[in-house]
Amino acid sequence: MDITTHESAQVSPLVDAAAPASGQPLRVAVIVASNREGRFAPVIADWFVSRAAEHDDLDIDVIDLAGIDLPTALSPNPSDATKAVLAQVSPRLAAADAFVVLTPEYNHSFPAALKNLIDWHGSEWHAKPVGFVSYGGMSGGLRAVEQLRQVFAEMHATTIRETVSFHGPWGQFDEDGQHKDPAAANTAAKALLNQLTWWAHALRDAKALRPYTG
């Protein structure tokens, strides 16, 4: 395993998302990027969410892209069917104070479903921190992560340094989804969550004083 710990008058969704007082729990959307048949992502997602649940100041929302069927043809005037799909996910992205993207590596990159989700949205990502949990073969998914840093920079998001990466994770978890040797992975997850929390508080507090305009 390769674990890297480097940690009209209607109000717009961006301003709405910035409104909560500092004492409110941070809303963290965990985006499960894989939607391929036979995926391993749910095992790692369950493990990570269990680590995040130890932080009582976090409100975790898991957004599984296997259940979000957005068309790949982007449109400024989506069909009613597409609007219905967006209604399942867009308000949740807007409400999030921070994101953790859980991604595999496909052919040295990240899944198309994730890029599609990103491209269908704009202000929902603005001035929010993004952390990464990745998995794959020899690289542990880190090539996908480095590409995603460039994408999220364009979306006005702040990616954090700390990551959790699993090199060949398929034999590292038992049949119940428990990590067989969790010390290093738990340490990496703690570093990621600590840094994500710091940035989420800092950016949420800043937006409460001065809304981000991009």
C-alpha cells in the first residue's frame, strides 16, 4: 500500500452555501467517482466515511456517481429529465463546505463520470477545499489526483496537500470491508481531514464576511 500524507432577488447557491455560522458542523460531500461494473470504490468509501465519522464537527454526505446519470452533452438549457438528475445532486454540492473526491485511476487519469459532474457545475465548487482519496495499481491513483488538481483550480476550488492513496488495495481489506493493517491509512486519513477541516472553516468564515465573486 502506498499511503501519502502530504494532509431575480433570489440568493445564489454560492452565497447560500456560505451562510452558516462558524459554530455549525462542516458539510463535507464525499464524491465516489467510480461507476464501473465490479468497482472496489464502495469498500474504500465505507472505510473513509468511518474515519470521518470520528470527527463530530463534520456532517458527511456521500454522493455516489453510480447513481447519478448525467448526459455527457452539456447544455445551458437542459431537458426536464436532466434537470431532474441535477436536482438530485446540485443542491448537495452547493450546500457542501468541502469535498473529498474518492477516485480510481483509469488509464492514467480519472473517471469520465467525475469530469462530467464537475463540468455540469460551476459556482458549487467555488472557494471550497477539495481533498483526495485515490486508489489504483503502482501509482495508487496519484496520477489521477494530480490531473484533478488542475481541473479544480479552474473551478476556483482549493485542493489540499494531504492525500490518502492505496497502492493495489484489493488485498488490503477483509471480506467485511475492514482494513487488515490500518495504522498508516488511518494516519493519512487523519492528516487529510485535519487539513480539510482547517481550510473549510477558513473559507466558510471568509465567505460569510465577503461573498466570493470569482
